[in-house]
Amino acid sequence: MKQIALYIHIPFCESKCYYCDFNSFAGKNELIETYTNALIKEINHYREKLSEYQISTVFFGGGTPSILASNHISLIMESITSNFSVSKNAEISIEANPGTLNKLKLQSYRDSGINRLSMGLQSCNNAYLKELGRIHTYKEFISNLEDARKVGFKNINVDLMFALPNMKIKEWEKCLIEINDLEIPHISAYSLIWEDGTKFQQLKYDGYIKPIDEDLELEMYHLTIEFLKNKGYSHYEISNYAKKGYQCKHNITYWKNQNYVGLGAGAHSYYENKRFNNANKIQDYIALTNKGNSPVKNTMPQTGTVLACRKNTDSLAAAVENVISISRADEISETMFLGLRMTKGILVEEFAKRFNESPLAIYKNELEKLREQKLILFDDKSIKLTQKGIDLSNIVFCEFV
């Protein structure tokens, strides 16, 4: 069977973090019950559409999926397994924030089939957690981590954030040391992005806070790479590090530009050469789904990719809007710059098999230019970024748009 990934969006939060521009909402918990029912209806809607596919990965993202009661997550999982063919080896992840977890909830996740936990720690420093608008402490994270391991979670990711206002490199190094001591098999480490419409962006505009020096940010990034490599982590994607056997299969689906379906408010999909997204607002999503209508956002059809060349390319969904049909040229372009996010890069034979043409021929001029600039390395087997290319990855990606 053909393989496909499934993304489930849970848009609820206890409070909105100051840096967050994701499709998430605080103070709407009274809608959780009706939202769960609407989500199950959308899952039922895809039963026939995905009948020829096997679900290779499932990812509950948000928002804060762990804000839901355990029975809501169980109901969604039951709907997924009853409507779709789910691989016996499927990676099934849930994002969870410390402060919204307990041992009973974690046990329920395991019982429902969830086998990977992604914990949004962000910082080991309570002062920084407060400045970020997080609702938890580092101690709560440690307690939740211990409970997760007690109920059987082994595949665990921790999200961390560096380049915070006034952060010193020694503070970041101390956090890396503490996380390494906890023997967590996967770490996602991102520099702070000042997104439009966030509280951080407004505070920056008003002069209350400012970004750290770019050279210091780059120093923190290089420290992260070297420190984690020395501790046995593979730096397999620009911002992701894993012990052997713990790379995130779901995110690799995105970076390989493979099919995925997103369900829930604001969720994005790449399915049968089309990109589309659901209505963003929770109430709109519920209303459309309950009426038996598709919750897909009603946008003006466009042909071609409108992927932006921007600093934050971690989330394809954040950069893609209003795209309907994906041409072969678009697919080739997106496959190139998304694949280059992975440190192993683009495998020439795999690319040629997919498109019946070698990337070395399609992008001959661009590749030579980037090699002269020491941003890229390539031979007849692979195309990948140099360390300088990783540091300046957005410049490289724009060559393929």
C-alpha cells in the first residue's frame, strides 16, 4: 500500500506563549468536547479517500494536545485506527507541555497506541520560562519526564529554544548539559524567531526587549551542534538531533516532501499533488464539519508554489497558503530545498527515480554557483549543505524556489 502521514491539530492552549504564531487559542476550552466530535467526523470523512493508503506516522500537534482530557485523545485514536489502515510499526507522536500532564494521562496515551512523546520544555531556566510565557517550571518538566518513563515511554523528544533576549552562552550550555544528563534520545533546538503578531514582536517594537547579537546566536548554534555530536547525537536536520534509531519519522515525511493529510482547525495537507488547509478558527471548523461540509479553507485557486524565502522555514505549513495545484516543477523545487534541511541532503538516485531526471542536470548552474560560494557539496551520490551552507540555509533555499 502507498504510505501517508497523518497530522492531527489540537488548537487549544492554557495561555498563548509570547513567541507563538501557530494556529492556537487560549480561553476556549469549553469548545473541546464539540471540537473533538467535529474532528472525529472529519476523520470519518477521509475513510474512503485514504482507503488505498497505509498510515505510516501520526502526529498530534498544537496548540497543546495534552490540554485535552485523556478520554478525548483516546476517542480520536480509536477513530483513526477504526477508519484507516495504520502500520504496525507506525510512529505515533503527541506534543505535550509540562504542567498539563500527569501519570494517568500518560498511561492513557500509551494504552491508546501513542508511542512517542514530544515535550515542549523550551528552557531549563525558570526565569526564561516565565519570560517566554510558559505555564510550567523546570521541576514540573522533570516530574512529567519521570512519569512518562514509568508508564513506558522511551521515544521522547524535548523542544529547546536558544538566542533568547539577554541569554548568555554559558546559560545555554548549562541547559544542554542538564538535558544530556537526562538521556533524552531526541532534541529539537531552535533559535528564537520574532514572528509578526506575537507578544514578543510587539515588545521588541515598543523597545522593551531586543534580539541578541547575531554572532552570539550563531555561536550558540555551533555550540549546540558540537556539544550534542560529542554526546552521541546525530545532527540529522538543521534543528534536530537524535540518538541512533530515534529520528522523527513524521517530520522526515515533510522534509522529503511526501504525502500527508492534516485534520483539525487550520491543518495543512499535501495530498495528490495539491496543498490545502482547513479553516483556521475553531468555531468555523466545527460549524463546517457539523454541517457535513468540508472544512477546507475557501481560497482563490492558484497554480504554483508561493513558498516564501524567509528565515524560519522550519514549518512548511507556516510558509504555504492558498496553493491548490502543485506542478511538477513546483514539486521538484520543494523537494530540493526541503530535502536540503536534512544533513544527509538529497540522494541523487532517489530523486532521479522520483522525477525521472537527475537534480544534477536540473540545477547544474545553481549547484555550481553554490559550490563556488562554499555553501554546498555534491557528487554523483548526494547534494548537501556545508556548515556555512547550514548557517546561511535560507540563501541556499531561495536558489531553488
